[in-house]
Amino acid sequence: MTPRLLNKSKPSNEKNFNLKKVNETIKEYQNYIKNNFEYVGENFAYEARSIHYDNKKKEKGIYGIASNDELKELLEEGIDAKLIPWVEDKSN
């Protein structure tokens, strides 16, 4: 009888399954964000500052595009902003 050797790497089909599951979860978050937040595009940093400093009340939270430097500056100013992964829908 030969000993069973443990291989730490996962079979490729298991990796593909995990990747698909991660992508599905990200897409669920994206749908929630799209339905419940206002898209401000590349004006994210400006809009976030406007809300924070001018105490603007918005019916919805915002999401958009910001560079790493802009995000770092917002965090240094005490403005709560998060970077989330975004998966483009390739079905179109």
C-alpha cells in the first residue's frame, strides 16, 4: 500500500468554483449598491466632502469613482469611505 501524499494546491475545478462564488457575491453587493445608493461618477471625492463638511442630507448614500490618493485623503480627513471590488458585467 502506498502512502497518500497531501497536495496543498486545490484542483483547478475547485478553484474555478470558488472564483465563481466570489464573483457572484460581489455582483450581489453591486446590485444592492446600484439599487440603494446614488451614483456620482468621478465626483465621488467632491460629493463625499460636500456631505461631510456641509452636513448635506442625502436620501441615499453615494458611490462612484475615486483614485487611491483621493480615497487616502478622504480617510485622513475623517470621511468614511470604502474601496470595494467591482466586477464588470461581460454578458453584454
